[in-house]
Amino acid sequence: MKEVYIKNKAIELRKKGYSYGLILKEIKISKSTLSSWLKEIPYEPNEEVWARIKTGPLKSGRIKHNKRVRDIADIKNEAKDELGELNKRDLWMIGLGLYMGEGAKTHEIVRIINSDPKMIKLAIKWFKDCCGLKNENLSVMLYIYPDNDVKECEVHWRRITGLKAENFRKTQIDLRKNKSSKNKRKLPFGTAHVSAVCNGNPDFGVKLHRRIMGWMEHALD
């Protein structure tokens, strides 16, 4: 089973009131992974769980878990209030920070690579709103692994990016034999490489890369 299916199955079972122990019997993953997936899911035991486990310890665990869920939600809401509404300059600087970490710095290519859908959405918004690119100036190449489903990945990233099939280049599959098996299923949809293409407009080619490098240098002075 693919990681995304396993995660959705775990969340579904949790919402139906199953304990970690019962979920782990159904889905063979580590308890730490399960905990990270379910830490924000409120928990109310179902009848089967109440019948299997003593009420005292279960009640205590449920109370602690739900308190943690509330605490996480409260902290996130406070953080949202602290940040406030973002303006275009905020987006400009956030996108520049993303490019500093995940963008291409050599060969004068404008490109951001990431596996996180939210980061890719941010990259595209930054390219459009702050760099002036349009859909026809964006190109996406997917880099996936043998345990990924090619069609599923392509559909996923088209939905995330909102771009058409013609914006996507041929998907690349990593077929190296010496890759560690520990990384299997960790990237259920691989990584997306979002690049700027000039399509005859020099402002969106080498010139744009040089502008971005200038922004970075000034921000780091």
C-alpha cells in the first residue's frame, strides 16, 4: 500500500474511535509515524475500544490526547494572529526565502524543487505575483521513484499546480540500484521541479535569474 493510502486509512480508523494499538494491528507502521499522523485528530473511543481496555487508563489517555489537540490548535491560531494579513512585499520576501533554500543558483536557471504541495503552490504564486510569470512561462518536471505510480503522481501535481498537461515535461524515474530501501514510500508523489521558461521574453530567462540572485545578495548583506 502506498503511504498516502496508509495515512488516510489510519486517520479514518482514528476518527471511528480506534486506539493506536488496534490501528497498528490493521496497519503495519511504527507507532512514532502513527503518532505524528494522528496528533491533531480528536479522539473518542468506540464501543470496541471501551470493551477491550480498562476505562481508567483509556479515559486518561483520551483526555491527554484531546488536550494536546486543543493546545496545538490554540498555538496555531495565536501564530496566525501574530502574523496577520500578508501583503505583496511579505509574499516577495517569503518566496525569496524559499528560493534561497530550494531554488537553483547555478547555470542561470530559474527553478524551485520541492516535494511539499504547499511549497510548490507558494513557488508558483511567487513566480506569478512577484516575478511576473504567466502559466505559459512555467514548466514542471516530476522526479519520482520506482515505488511511485506515474499516472497518480502526474494527476496529483496537475491538481496541485493548476497547470495543464502541456506545462509538464516527461516524468523522470530514479532507477538507481544502490538507493537505500529506507527511503521507499517517504515521497508518495516524488518531487516537483518548477522552472521558468522565457518563451521569447528575455525578462523571464537569464535576466530573471540574475534579478533573483541580486535580491538574494541584497537580502543577505
